[in-house]
Amino acid sequence: MARGVAARAGAALRDPLVRQNLVLFFGGLIAGIGGFVYHAIAGRILGPEVYGQVAFLIAVYAVGTGPALIIIAVLARYTAMLAARGDPGVRSLTARTVRLVAIPCLAFILLTALFGRAIAVYAHVGSTIPILVLGFSIALIWQVAIPRGILQGLQRFTSLSLNLSLELVIRTSAVLLLLRAGYAVSGAMTAVFAGLAFVFGLGLLSLRDDFRGMAHRVRLRVMAGFSLTASAGIIGILVLYNLDVILAKHYLSDHDAGIYGGLNKIGTILYFLTLSVSQVLFPRVVEAVAKEQNPGRILLASAGILTALGACALLVFGAVPGVVVGVLFGPSFSDAVPLVFAVGVIGLALALDNLLVQFFMAVHDRVFVPILALGVFAEAGLIVLFHARVGQVVVDVLVALVGLLLLLGARCYVLLPKLRAESVVEPEPATL
């Protein structure tokens, strides 16, 4: 029996999908641990009231990463199609995209400087310095997205895994030093910028071999159509797991907003723990479409892997919620303990929602867009209507995300039997 189990495990490890998931899983696990240690350090040193400011700013930062995730998805899809054709264009693609993205980066920094004071007043942040650092960080993550998208499209998951994990290692190390030095909210945001600056250089270094030789000019215009679909999917998911924190900060007391901010981070453990599954799924589905293969099997296998990982985390959340809260945030967040399992379910539902959205994006199915929009409006509407206490906001989000999962699942059930390669092929990328 033991030999049979070992044989099955060995066969599973030889599966490219499993191996790629493992590589990104461990990178994502380190990044996830780093991210939550970052919040744990901030929560413990600053306390619930001041930590609420950090949670708000990080939520805004996460929403600001929407364009970065769009860039990653667009470049990953385009690079995967180039790779499937054996078409060298990485050097040109990187250089032209860096120059193009630099324009909105500079514009965003200017807007942040102009409206920093108004944002600080709205969020009850005592200084504009954290707002300015936030603006620079959001602009920089748009540049970091360029090498990450290309690495994902080339299926270089080891380099991508290292890039993702080291960002959070640097961020967590920096936040401890800066908060101990007394820089409070400004220090917490500076740590975010430090991690991004490091991995931007690392990402370009990872692609150095592709920069050698003759540069083949690529046409960026062929990516425009998919950019709209990617924008809808990625921004929708980002809003789903950050809008609740922003609304909670507005409607709840400072203490309760801090508690909910901590719960949100605990719930998204499952999302980030399983994010590697959708990262592997996306370029593999694109590759399957480009080679006229059926990507449905990849989706089903990925959903199984994600659910298994999420179930393990839920067992921990259900068995020792007090330990989870205590380790991450300390005794001052004890009010969060009864709601840990519920936010774990929220995290799993969000992860499955994201997996289906990534699949729809990869096959360029646009029907999911109004379904996702409905989920976003449902979450916002429920929180606006029902926000008397922390538990009520948790129920609002849970209802919205589970309902969205059912609707996306129904769309997938209808789409899969009809899906054919020729029905989803985009105009092929070309070089000049």
C-alpha cells in the first residue's frame, strides 16, 4: 500500500502542471507569509487604531495594483503566444512596454502630489508623507509588472517565484526596522516601496539572456482588444477583496475598522496561498488554445488543486482560530477570533472566483464581465446597507462572493462543452 501511495505521488510530481504549481506555490507561500508578517508587525507595534490607517493605505495600494495585474495578464498572454510560435521578441517587448508605462507612472505621481492632502483627510491619516510614498509605490508596481508578465508568459516559474517571494521578504524586513525606528505609517509604506525597487531590478536581471542578440520589433496594438477583457476581470477581483476594507474604514469605528482590516488579511491567506494555481493556469490555457487543444482539463485539475489547498487552511482556521489571530496580530485583536473560519470561507470563495475569471480571460470569453460586475455591486450594496458591526460586514462579503461563485460556475458549465480553439483565437501577434 505504501509503495502504491509513493508511486502515485511520484507520478503526480512528474506531471508538469503539478511541478509548476509547486514551484509557484512555495514562492507564493513565502510571499504570503511575508505579507501577513508585515501586517502582523504593523498591527502589533502600531495597535488597532493606527494600524487601521496602514490597512486602509495597503487596501488602496492593492486597488492601485490593478493596472499592474492587467499588464501582467496582457504581457503573459502575448508572450505565451510568441513562445508558442517560436517568435523572439522579448527584448523589444520589454523596452517598448517600459517606455509606454512610464508615462502613466509619472502622471499618477503628479496626481498623488496634488490630491495627497485630501486623501489624508478622508482616511484620517495625520500626514501626507504616507500618501506620497503610496503614490510612488503604485507607480513602481506598474513597472515591476512588466518583467513578471513576460516571465509568466515564458513559463519561467522559478524566476517568477523568486521575484514574488523576495519582494515580501524585503518589505517585511524593512517594516520592522522602520517601525522600530519610530516612522509609524510612513515607515510602513516606505517598506512597500523598498521591496518593489529591489524586485524590479531582479526581474530585468532574470530576462538578461533574452536581451542579447538582435531585437525583433513587436506590435503592441494587437494586445489592445484583450486589454479590455483583462481590465474588467482583474479590477473586478481586486475591488472584491479591497472595497470591503475601504468601506469598513468609513462606516465602522476606528477599533472595529482595525479588527475588520485584520480579518480581511486573515481571509485573504487562502487567496494568496492558492494564487499560484491561477498563475500557472493562465499561460497553460493560452498555450492550449494557441495549439488547438482543449483547456478544460487544465481548469478542472487546477480547481481540484486549489480546493485541496484551501481545505487544508480551513481546517486550521476552524480548529485553532485563536492561535491564528494571536500569532498574526496579538491579543488586542481578540474580537476577530469568532469570525476567523467565516473569513476563511470568504478567502476560498474569492480564490475560486479568481480561478474562473482567469480561465475566462485566457479564452477571451466576455460574458463573465457583467456577472463579475454584479458581484462587485452586490458586495458594495450589502455593506452600505448592513454595517452595524464587524460580523455583519463579514456576512455581507460572504454572501456576495459565494453568490458570484455560483453564477461564474454556471457560466463555465455552459461554456466548456462549446469551447473550441477556433472560437477563441485572437489575431496572431506579428513582428515588423
